Amino acid sequence: MEGFIFSVKRYSINDGPGIRVAFFMKGCPLSCMWCHNPEGISPLKETVIQTNRIGTREFHHREDVGKYYSAEGILEILEKEKVFLNQSNGGVTFSGGEPLLQFDFLHETLKIIKENGYHTAVDTSGYSTAEKFKAIIPYTDLFLFDLKHLDEDKHKEFTGIPNGVILDNYRILIESGRDIMVRIPVIPGYNDDPDHLKRLRQFLTETKTISLKKISLLPYHKIGLSKYKRFNIPYRMKQTEPPSKERMKELKEYFSETGVKIKIGG
Amino acid sequence: MYISPRVKKLRQQSLDAVEKISAERALLITQFYKSDEARELSAPVKRARAFEYLLKNKKICINEGELIVGERGPAPKETSTYPEISLHSLKDLEILDSREKVFFKVDDEVKNLYKNEIIPFWKGKSNRDRIMSLMTPEWNDAYNAGLFTEFQEQRAPGHTVLGYQMFSKGFISVKEEIRKAIESLDYFTDNQAFEKNEELKAMDIACDAIIMYAFRNADALEKLATIEKNPERKNELLKMAGICRKVPANAPDTVHEMLQHYWFIHLGVITELNPWDSFNPGRLDQHLYRVYKKEIESGTLSTEKLDDLLGCFWVKFNNHPSPPKMGVTASESNTYTDFCLINLGGVTSEGADAVNEMSYILLDVIKEMRILQPSSMIQISKITPDRFIHKALDIIKTGFGQPSCFNTEAIIKELLRQGKNIVDARNGGASGCVETGAFGTEAFWLTGYFNLPKVLELTLNNGFDKRTNKQAGLQTGYAHDYKSFDDLMEAYKLQLNYFIDIKIRGNNVIERTFAGWLPVPFLSLLVEDCILNGKDYNSGGARYNTSYIQGVGLGSITDMLTAIKYNIYDNRKITWDELTRALEADFAGFEQLQHEMIYNTPKYGNDDDYADNQAVLVFEIYYDAVNGRPNSRGGVHRINMLPTTSHVYFGSVMGATPDGRNAHLPLSEGISPFQGVDHNGPTSVIKSASRIDQLRTGGTLLNQKFSPSFFEDEDSYSNLTALIRSYFSLDGHHIQFNVVNAGTLKDAQQHPERYRDLIVRVAGYSDYFNDLGEDLQNEIIRRTEHE
């Protein structure tokens, strides 16, 4: 069985503890307006025009987005990075896209790499079935769980899907005994109004268990903008500006009342 | 660290002082060599008397407010010349005066002295003239083609570091050792007894000379005290005078005495000759800790006073730019830095963690002083606490390029492999850029950079160098004659061995010129076993005597060979004729081919065995050619892999290369990948770099450029620490971080006036960005940013 992966990142230090290898899996049921990995949304094969430069000269060629990897192939990469993962108490992270969209591959691969002694993390939107989450819980040391909006309509407006399933799955994982780190993208004008922040903080506090290790506040950024151009996808958030450093500090302060460690960035 | 107004002022003076040529030393040495006395003496005694003459007649300089005294020249940054080593012509002086980067101002008085006194006496008689007249035509052809550089043509061999021994004794007891050594000379069975006696006599004169010089400083301080109005400073001056009468004659007992003691020794070494890497106190935290602890406990030293002393000491190094060079040497290491590398951390001679309070205090001094010299590094062993590394990262983060990180276990293993005993190995460290040495016991000379990619270029062209129009190498055939990759490597090996033979033959002659004409009786006092052996440091008197040839361009040659193997032999994508034509045209009209070579060919630095295998191949051939070959001092030749800035010069003598590099561009530096070709991140670079067996070298250099965002918080510090420890667990020798973003550097290029304080890591050392040539600036900008 093979997984369809659009990017492999070594020395990944923002996707869980320590030095990690992050695999970004192609295909996502959500289409968040601010998504900085738009090439990860479609589960289909795509090609893109890649430009290489030598001085001022440009060379264009078509390149496939995504490659197929077997669990063994993944393991081979991890073996190469082993010394760093061990030294830093790091591991491997499956991100995306939505990794659970390729459930069979994810399930099998997590099992194999867990057997080989690596720390495993799954970075998820929370949008999958409860059964699938339950199936990978034994092989996943850490879930990186995105919480975008608590309001069903707002969630649907900006991500394309309602949030009911997501919140249900969150409740399952938080009771699972596995580590959870919540990631909240801070999108000005979408989820940062006082009322929603208050609800979010309340939700996190009420559902909190020992599993909840950290809350990361991810400031909205425009780094992905060039990708939209390259992939010819319309970018719908041109008007939105990244939150200021001061604002992020304020929010950090605000969420520390949950009693959980708060971090700005991954 | 608290920077007092005193230190602040001295620091600013040092930053503002303009580098100038001083003719004082050149004039004094000329006067001495002209004297009747000089003509009658044996070489070592003559050099000792010359040393004495310099110290007796040089101007004494006491800067206002300073606590540590002594300048090489008449004032800060007024820089001595060494006509007995290499003589600057009037034209050289003009170039130094007017060149944009790393200039030395030369006033009319100096020019006149050179014209009327110095040049007439030394013309044709400097050691550089001697060396050049002794080299074979083959050596000259290879040298001119840019296959190697020669370290000893403009500077004396130094490359040594003070060990702990000299921090706990004075020259009066050294004189006693000399007396005993003279007494035990055996004129019946030792046919060298006479020569030994001359050398030991010279050493004794050198002891007296340095004590005399300290007393001259004491006299000057006392004289200043009589006219000093401020009672506090008056007291200080008298106290300093007392210290100069105590050290270096006697062992130092306080931190103040220890710093002054070392500084006199440092001045002695750089006045006697202009040895490479000036001189170096080495494991400073270890040396100072004992007296520091004692003083703190007895209450004789406050932290403010300590900060003042260390601040004054630091400024002293910065007052002493590297002696001015000319010609090729100017571009191979064009910098004011004199490579004095303070070592912190590591292990004790018993193998315990050596990090102590003084290690942290000195890190703080490095951070707060923020000046070019001295350079600094931390030694990291398996038992070095993370806290210490984090504290160093705190400084590295600021983009200052210091301290660099070294692997203590690797240094120890390298030294043990070379036959040093375990205690000498643990007391060792790195000096200069990254060079492994046993401190206080070893003369580890660098003899020249060696251009590995140039050997390949000649191998592809039947040994003929197009630039100089000379048959520099062997006639092993042309590119298209090599039917297989193995054929090519066989020819490469023949060429390499041929050039290494030329280099080693040259080294063995050059080393003898220093032994014969330019002994260093003062430096010989400082390195163990010279007195015991009755032999000069320059003649193999030290316990260990190593000659290094520094391989340059590993990343580049690996990519070149890989491009050939991949595109010509393994996949038959192109033919030799196509590639040869493309190279001759510098890829003009062959852009698509160049693109293939750069973007669609495996590269070193990506943890890709297909490419990295060639690095191992090149390394092993180089190692076999050099390692263990006898030098002329009773030791052997060994390799290390560092470039300083020679990769720029070496690139300038080369045409376009099969890796897609255009003609005359810089080569890769150290064992780092070629600029910009590593696209898998730092872990892959580390994996590639650790494919070569670094423990069989005397040092390698790995440069990693990071943007400040990798230093954001505790987590990122921990990850960087883990990255360093991982590399070291793979037996990596050294890694340094260049923390800047390209935007800042580009802006600095546009507006140098706004970035006068911008210091960047070049290669094994830091330099002011503004003092780098434009090509080097561009290269630093290009180096991959691991975002």
C-alpha cells in the first residue's frame, strides 16, 4: 500500500516535540480560505510549472505535485534521520492535507513505525470518522488538533464543512490518554472577535484533561500566497493582514488562563 | 558583564583606531642586523639578541585608563612589519595604503624609511626571497597555476597555543630549567651538544629580554604615576607597575597578574616574528578559574573589577590586527583577524566536564564586548551541560558568528590517533579556524591550502593549465580519453600524488629555512620539550611536530565528479565532447546543459549516497597522499579541511566546472556543500559531511547558515543543541552558525555605512561584513538559508 505525499520535511521543528520528519499527505476534505498548503487540498495528481533560475535566466518545467511512498519508504527516510530524532526526543509527524483521508496507509504506516520505536504524531483537522480515529489511537503518541471555529456556520463558511464531527472527535481524543496539542490559527476578522475567543477559551477549559499538553496560536500569514499564484487558485483573503506581534502576545496571555502551556507558532 | 565607562572608552578607541603601518620594528631589526655584533653570532643567539634589541628599544605605550599594558606597535593598530620574513616594496605599501578593504595607512615617514633604510638592506635577503629561490620549477608552475598556497612565504610558522604550564610559572624558573638543561649537555656522545648549547643560551637571553621589557613598562607606569592628578588612577598605575615587576618573571597569583602575564608572553611571540594565528591563551576558562576562585573566596576581587580586567584584556587583542600581507596571500586570507581563538568548555585533564563559572563569565564577556578579536569557540563534550550550549546559542543568535562549536571527543580522538597521550589530548583544543592541537606541547603548522578541484581540472586537460599556459601537471590524457569513471579517478590520483609530492618537497625545504635562519628562542620557551631537547620550536623541539596541508573545495569536487559520473558514464545523458565545449564556452550557448548540471544532478549535502560516495573517494585519495609523510622536523604531514578565504582565490584560477559552476566563481568552503545546492535542510548536510572520516583529520569546517527564526525560544535552542550533538555523535569536528537573513546582508551591501558593526561568520572565523570583498559578500548572501 502506498501513501500520496506532497512534501517531506526534515529538521521539522514546528510539528511536535524535538526534531521531526514531517510528511505532508495530499488531499483534504476542508478548504480553508487561509490554507498555506493549497497544493495539499486536492487528492488528485497535479502538475505545476516549476521555475529554476541561473542568474537572471529562467528555466521552466512541469513537475508532479506529490509522490507515492510505501511504509518501508517512510521507514527508510526515518532511518536516515534517526540520529537527530533520537538525540532530540523527536519523531515523525503526518500532516497534510488531512492524513486520515488516506486512512489505510496511515494506519498501516503508523503501526510499523511505532513498532520501530519512533514517536508518532498526527496533525489533523479532526474531520474523519470516530472509528478511524479510534483505530489509530494505539499507534499515535501525539495528536496535533486544529480548532478553527466553534460556530458551525462560520466554520462552514470559511472551511467548507461544518464542525460537529470535529468537535466530537476532539472529545474522543482528549479522553483517549494520548497527548494532544491544540492548534488555533489566528485569522483576523474570522475567529478573533472577543466573543468567539471567550467561547473558545471556555471550551478548552471545560474539556481539558491531562492529555492537553499545549495550545499553539498560529498567526495568520501570507507565505503561501505565491503558491496560489503558481497553482492558479484564487486567493480569497487578500484583504486580511497578519496579526501584530503585540496582538499575539495579548492572545497568549488571554489563553494562559486555561492553565495550559501556550505557544505562539507551532 | 558590566561594561564600565573605562572599558567602554577603551573599546571605542580600539574600534576607532585606524590600521596603520609602523616602521618601528622594521627599522630596529635593520639596525640590529647591520650591527657588528649581529654578524658574529650563531642563528639562535642572533635571533635572541634581535628580540632583546627590539624589546629594549621599542616605544612603550600606556593607553589612558587601561589595566593591562603592552602594544606590539607604538600605539593601538599601528602594525609592525617583518622584513626578515617578507619585505614590502614601495608598491606594496601603496597598495596597502589605498586598497579599499583591509587597508593599512602608510604615511610619508614610513615610506621614506622603507625607501632609504629598510628596502636597501633587505632587498633579496628576506626569507621569502630565500624560499622562492629554493623552489623547483615544478613547484613554481603548480603554485602559479593555483594548486596550492604557501603559508610560510609571508609569515613565520606559529600555529601553537599556550598550555596550562606557562600560566603557573614565571621566566625566572624557566631560566632555571635552561640552566639545568645546559648543565646536562653531553659533549661526549651527543654530536648536537654544541648546537643545543647555542639554542639554550638564546632561550636564556629571551627570558631576560621579556623580563626587561616588563620592567620598562613598570618604569613608564611609575613615571606616569608621578604626574597623575587623580589619586585613584595614581594608585592603579603603581599597582600595575608592581604587577609588571612581578610577572612574567614570576608565577602570577591573581587574575590581574595572570592576564598581564599572558599578555607579555603574547607580545613577545608576535614581536619576535609574525607567526600564523598570532598566539593564543587557549583554554582560558580553565587557566583563570583557579586564581579566580581563590580571589573571590578571599574577597580580593569584586565582579566589577573582574569585568574591568577582562574588558581591558579583550581590547588588547582587538588592538592587534593581523600583519599586512600582499599578493596571493592577501586574497587567501584577507582579514584583520589574527585567528586567536579562545577555547571554552571541553573536559579537564582527568576527563571531567570542564565547564566552570569562568566559562559562563567569559561567554558573557564575548557577548557584551562584541568585537572582532579575539575569536571564541566552545568545546562540547557528551557531558557538557545543555545550559552552557544554550548560553552560547544566545550569542550565536545575534549573528555575531561567535562562538563556534567544537566536538571535544573528536578532538581527543584525533589527537590520540596521532599518538598524543590522553592528558595532552584532553588539554588540547582547536586554534586558528578549526585546527586540532595539543596545547602547550605541539607545533602544528599549516603549510598551505590545496586546491582539490584544480587537480581535477588539470586531469581533464592532460595536466595543462590554460590560464598560465603551462604544463603544470602530468600528461595523463584528456577528458575523452577516460573510458570509465574508474579510469578518470586513476588519472586524478596520479595527478594529485604528483602535486602533493611537489608541495611536500617544498615544505621540507621551507621548514629548514626557518630552522636554519629564523629560530624562535622566545616561542621555544613556551612549548613543552623545546628546553628539554635543547631544540628550537622551528627545528622540531616541541613534543609533537605536525605539518598540515589544508584540503579545499571538497563540496565542489564532489559535485564535479558526481556530475561526470551521473551524466556521462552512468546515464550517458551527454558526451565528453559536449561537456568540454560547454566548459570552454563557460556555458554560453549551453544554458540547458548547465541547468541539468545544477538542478538535475545529485549534489553533495543532501544525504544522497550517489553524490556523497565521491566525497569519500576524494577524501581517501587525499588522505593517502598526505597522511604520515615525514616533515623535516621529526614529525609527519597530515590533512585537515578548511579554507579561511582561499576558496575564493582557488575559484578565481579555475574555469567553468562540470558541476555547472561558472568560471572564476568561488569554490565550496570547508566541508560545507557548494553554496545553495543543499536543499534538504541541515540534517542532510550533517549526514553528508559525516560520511568522510573526520577523525583522521586535524580539523574540518562546516558552515550552516540560519536565519534568526531558528533561535526563537527554548524549544528551538533545544533542537539546535540536539542538532549539534547529533553531528558530534557522528564524529563531526566542528559546526558554526551564520545567523543573518539575506535581506539584511543585501541592504548592508547597498548601505555599508549603516552596517559598520555587522560581523558575519566567514569560514572558521568572523569578520566585518564591510571588510569582505564583494565576491565574498555575495557568496555569503547566496549560501542556503534554511527557512
